[in-house]
Amino acid sequence: MTANAPLRIAFQGALGAYSHEACLQARPDGVPVPCTTFEGVLRAVREGRADLAMLPVENTTYGRVADIHRLLPQSGMHIIEEAFVRVRIALMAKPGVTLDQIKHVRAHLVLLPQARAYLEANGITSEPAVDSAAAAEELAAGGPAHEGVLASAVAADIHGLEVLADGIEDLDHNTTRFLLMAPEPDMTQRGSKMMTTFVFEVRNIPAALYKAMGGFATNGINMTKLESYMVGGSFTATQFYADIEGHPDDPAVKRALDELGYFTNMLDILGVYPAHPGRWNITG
């Protein structure tokens, strides 16, 4: 990247995807770099085609995003920021098409159930697409006039489609959390509230996890996320992914992490970053 050039941010999906929306929120002047897969997002940064990576990690309705927790520790990159995107679903069609003409829609498999009530009330059938934003691009390029797409309003704007109905999601709190990642950590960041994300593997001893978690309780550290996942195809090699409030330099956090180290075979901090205000306001 040359001096003063805008940051290039890689994300999974086509232009107009919710991941693209997260990029716009985090870096409005950034250059989006669409990628087909999550692995491709990380590869784009490693190969120098992008400066940062934007990855979804969890959704308030559907839980964690598959494969992300496996990819993050292996990525060699560091979390520098988090973003929260409200999943607002828009029904879009070609210019000049009216809502009563829409008989069928396409969208990502995960998105369709989120607007089931609206589709049923309007007698609209649906089928899954690999990517909602890509479906919008395909519709604009020559899809049938009676067909619509469910995606973000950003996708409609990019691909020249008209929004016939917006905010049609069944749940008004559906939010996806994203992580902005960079090749190098940014340990200089300090905010009124900080987050630390790490992965660890407990030793194979009785009550290891219970003992490992004890330091966070006794030191008053709020753990906002703890998830387990298998590694290497083994039922015994279980790793844990955790988010806590606080900075590793905070005395209480340092004591908790030191105690955690006694009961783990591996402890890897993935990022230290300011907590986003959206963390406490996901219903708007």
C-alpha cells in the first residue's frame, strides 16, 4: 500500500453483502475487496491484495459462524476492531417492477427464514442462493421480472435495483458481529472499555476447565463469550474461544490470565481492541 492510499478491506461475498456493510461502517473511505470464501479473505491479506480482513463471527439469531473459530487461530492475524451490523432485509427487484408482481425471491439460505412471515403473508415463494448480494447482481444482469431478491439495501444501491419493501425481517434485533483483522496487532489502542479475545486448550486433568475459569471469577473479570470446538479430529483435543472485558495490562486481567496459564497447554491472544458501543445496543 502506498502512502495515503485508502485501506483495502477483504470480505467474503459480493459487493453489497452484509460483510461489505461492516466494511463501510468500520472504514467508510476503504476499498472493498470481495472474496469467495473466508479462507480467500485471509489469503488476500497474506498475499498483499488487501490490508485488512473483515470476518463475521456470530449472529444473535443463528449463533457462531461456521469455521471462523477454526480459521482465526491459524490466520496469523490479529483482531484490531469489532463491528456490529443490524441485519435489515430489503426485498428488491428490477426498476419498474411493483411488489404485486413479485411471486418468487432468492436469498442466502440463512436469510430466507428470517423473513418467513413476510413472504408467507404476501404469497411469495423462495429458493436459496449461494450469496444474497450475488443474487442481486444476477437479477440486475438479466433475471426474470417477476423475481425478487432479499438482501441489504446496500446491494440494491450498488446493482441498480429498486427496494420494494425494507425491514421485512421477522426479528428486529437480528445482529451480526464482525471482527476487523490486521497482520500486526495494535497494542496502542485504549478505550473506556476494552475487549481481549483468546483461544486456549486445557490440560488433560480433572476439572481443568473449572479451575482455569476460577481466576476470572475471583478477579471480577466479565467473560462475555466462551465456546468450545474440536481440533485435529480428536474428541480429547478441545480448544476454547473466549472474549473478556478488559486489557491484558489491567492488574485483574493479568492475574486471571496468569492463573489460566497454569491449567492450559496453549494460550494465544488473538486481539486486544476497544469494545464497540453496539455491543450494548443490539436492539436498535
